[in-house]
Amino acid sequence: MAAGDLAGSIQEELTCSVCLDYFTDPVTLDCGHNFCRACIDQCWGESEPNCCCPQCRETAPRRNLRPNRQLGNVVQLVKGLRLQAEKEPEGQRMCERHQEPLKLFCEEDEAPICMICRESRAHRNHTVIPIEEAAPEYKEQIRSGLEHLREQREELQGLKRAWEQESERLLRQTDLERQLVVSECEGLRKLLDEHQCLLLARLGELDAEIVRRREENAARLCEETARLSTLIMELEGKCQRWPELLQGVQSTVSRGKEGTPLHPAPKFPELEKRIQDFCEENKLQEAVIAFLVVFSSRTPS
């Protein structure tokens, strides 16, 4: 691996993917990725105990942030070496192929080159400028790109906070609606219980009236049956005794003829009407079903 590629790989390993700068107070998540502590705090905010890794999106509990002191030490060492290299004379950075100072920068290949490389076929038709002129220009481009990325990150974080606030507002509304549903259903259950008690009480009154009428008719029929049984026994006795049969026979026969006329089974039209009226009034189930049908048709699927 060329020295430039190696340096680039090392710098990439020591760069935070959030701020795109060297790690500062690095911490390691459970997934193994590293971030600056300030960067991960800024990404996550302070509302949730469990968040996602900005790099792989794996759930990362906030309490499991582990300081990575070794990585921090390596960053400090590399920063020191870089500072030392920047202080060294320009001529000490040499072309690996020609062992000449890297004094030029090829804009097409985006790489420092030496004077011999400049004259080679690979770079002869490329735009080349002195390396001391290229460094400030490209540093400014990088700084501008970083600023744009940071602005985008701030905008995304603002959108995240706005959505969290909006979702919390919506959740508060659904919670209020949930409480209202429970309260209304409890009220309906109470009304149904009261209506049930009222209807059952009315049915109990009808039961008592029907039983009373049945007992009255049964008592009257028993009384008539007993009177007829007495007359039957008396007539049977006269038939068996002679000549007593003729004594008072006309009176006994007349009383037998005056027996209670037979009637069909008793009817209670007023009770029948009260039951029919009750059936007409007791349309609670139909009303509830009709309400549920209307409610279901208005509920979005």
C-alpha cells in the first residue's frame, strides 16, 4: 500500500462519521462503531433511553456508551505526527517513484506529483498547479463542504425534533380519546343496567298479576267443583234409598240443573295487551345494533 493510501486509511479510521473530523472523547456503541461523545449526544438528544447507531441503525442503549481511551490516544498520536509533518520542510515529502520533492498538484488525478511526473505521459495534458496554491483552495472546498453537511445535519435534527413534538401531541390526543371511549362505554353500561332493572321489574309485576289471576280462577273452579261433587253424592244417595228418594227430590233435581255452566279456558286480554306493549317498547337491542351499524359505516377502514 502506498504511503498516501495508508495515511488516508488511517485518517478514515480515526474520523468521526458525524462531524467528519478526528475523534474527540470517542465512545464505542454495542455495535462496535465509534463516535465523538458530543456528536452522539447531539444526534440522540435527551428524550429516549434507546436510540439507533447513526452508521448501521442498530439499537444502541444510551447507558452502554463505553469510553474508548485507546482510540483517543491514537488520535492524539496521529495529530502530533501530522503537526510535526506540517512543520517539516516541503522538500522532505518525496515522490515514491522518482524520489523527487512533491511540489505540484494534479487536479485531474487529485494527487501531489513531482516535476518528473509532470513531464510524463500520465500528467502531461493535465492541469497542474503548485502544491502550496492547491492546499488552501482545496481546504476551503472541504471546509465549505463540511459546513454544508453540518447544516443538513442540523436541519435533519430539527425535523426529528419537530416530528417528535408532533407525535407527542397526537399521542396526547389519542390518549384523551381513549379516556373518553372508556368513560362513555361505562356510562352506557350503567344506563343498560338501569334499563335492565326497570324492564325486569315490569316483567316481575306482570308475573305477579298473572299468578294472582290464575290462583283466583283456580279457587273459583275448585269451589264450583266441590259444590257439584256434593250434589252428585246427594243424588246418588237418593237413588239408593227408597222410599226416601221421593222426599225433596224435586228440590235436589232443580239444584242439579242449576249447576255452573261450563266456560272455555279463561282469557286475560288486558294482560295479553300489556305483554304486547312491553314487546313493542323493548326495542333496545335493535336500537343498539342500528347505532353500531351507523358507527361502523363512519369508521375509516
